[in-house]
Amino acid sequence: MKDKTIVLFAIVVLVLFAASAAVASDALKVRVKVPLANVRKTPDLNGAVLQQLAAGTVLDVLEKKGEWYRVALTVGGAQAEGYVNYTVVEEVAEGVTQRPAAQPAQPVQRPAAQPPQRPAEQPETAASEPAFKKLFISVGYQIGFGTESQALNFTFPAYQETAQIGLDYTLKKGNTIDVAAGLFLGKAWGVKVGVDLTSRNFEETTTFAVPHPLWIGVPREGTITGTGLKVSENDITLNLFYLLRFGKMGLELYGGPCYALSTATIISDITAAETGYPYLTNSVVQLSSDVKSNAFGFDAGASISYLFGSSVGLYVNASYVSAKAKYEPGNGLPALSVTLGGLKAGGGVKIML
């Protein structure tokens, strides 16, 4: 009786195991959805090709490993296993058993002594390229190259003569932080909006010749230097861009209008005061203040980028921004006109979304 129980138990276990194996074999199947799919020996794109299967071929899945399916197949009349990438197959319902005949892995006859050539892998090559993404943002830093000088002169009456004042400004090179967001409207072109935050310093020297209160034709002359003078500039750009792709590298050309909002700290008032008889020297004092000016202009440039993956890369670029700003300090001083922006170059990080 005990022996019969053991035999009966063994039969039940074998039946359950066979049923579970059958269920497992039918649990998941995949169908080839591309014209020709490679079945590889290992789950990577460099693995040897065991077979090439035509569209519609259905395979039993033994295991799913990340982006690969381990499938059962027949090679040379013997049972074998291989791997197919998820990009070339689709999962199908249980019970599908149709399996067209596999095509040979080597489409061209070659001498046996030569090493086998890798068959064409069009579906997997396309799948290995970074997926097309429509949105991107970039953050970078640029160094300006342009400087600009301007000499302003004005006069005012003093002691029945004329006092002469000269203001010599030089706008120095600046540094820019640029942030942009872009949208692809096609595979190669689109629009992007950017903001450039720029800070530049002024060098300024004031020369003066003020008449003497007692002697005709004997002016008091001198120079003074302005301090803390600068321009803060925020450029808002709206550009069309065109991207030429070379694998993971890209050459982007762009251009469009810009609107510059700027504030300049410049000389806004100059006063002269007499000190000490016989007034051989004159005390000239100049005051500075912030003067705002906004202007329309244009923006153009080019950048070269390299993506390390599908989402993050680095870029270098060169751009030119031009907008004419006019600062009017008042108090009888002449207006100061400055070309904002200028030629810049730098680089930064680009993130695809």
C-alpha cells in the first residue's frame, strides 16, 4: 500500500510539472514585426547572429531580460536558444503556434576560410540611435569680445566765459549667462526662446576747463575718473534654428530678433565749486545714477553639440547680438549711445526632454 502511494504521488508530481511547463511555454510568445529580425547568441547588439527570421514569425519566450527576449528556436535541425531585441518583435496572445520557416543567417555565399560577415541590421541599428526628442533646454556661459568707446563734450557758461567738459567712456568686455528652451517643429528645424544675462563695466574719465572768477583767459584744468560705472543687460531672443545631425554630434545655426532691457550706471550730474583764494584750483564733483534703456535688435549664431546619451550633452557656440541703447542722464549732460550685446563665445550643457 505504501509503495502504491509513493508511485501515485510521483505520477501526480510529473503531471503537474508537465502541465506547468506547458503553461509556461504558452505563457508568452512574440511575433517578428520587421521585415527581417536577427536572433543573437547573446543579449547585446554585438552578439553572433544565429538566425534571421521573417516578419510574422512567432517564437516561444523562455525568459525576458531587460530589452531582450530569450526564445526557443531550431538551428540546423537541433533545438537551440537565442535572443531578440524588443524593438523588432511584439508580444502576442497565448496559443499562437504559427511559425514561418527561418531564413539563413548568411545571405551571401562565401569561401569557408573567410570569417562570416555580419548581416544587415537595419531595424536594430535604427533602434540603437537616440530616440528623437522634441524639446530641449540649454544653460551656458559666454565671454564677450567687443569693446566700444565714446567721447561726449558739453559746455556751460561761467564767469562771462565758457566752461568745457569732456566725458570719455569705454565699455569693456563682459560675461554672459545664457538660458534657452527649444522646440523641434520638424526633424531638423524649430524655434527656441532664450535669455542672455550680461554684465559689462565702463571705464570713464572726465576732463574739465573751468574759467577763473577773477582772471580772463586763465581756465582751471583737470581730470577725474568715474567709479562703479557699468551696464546690466538682459537680452530676450526668439530664434529659428536648423540642426544638421552627424550621429551624436550636431551643428545648429540660428537667428532672429531680440529685445534688450538694460540699465546703465553713468555720470548724471557735474558741479564745480571754488575753493581757497585766489581760486587757482577748482573742485569738480560728478555724480552717477542708473539710467534705463530698452531696444530692439537681432541675434544670430552657431553651435556644435555632442550627446553622451539620449538626453544629456555639451555644446560650444559663438553668437552675435546687436541692439542700440540710448541713455539720457539729464541735467544738461549729453546722451550716451551704446551698442549692446556684441560678439560672444562659450559653451554649456544641453538636455533633451
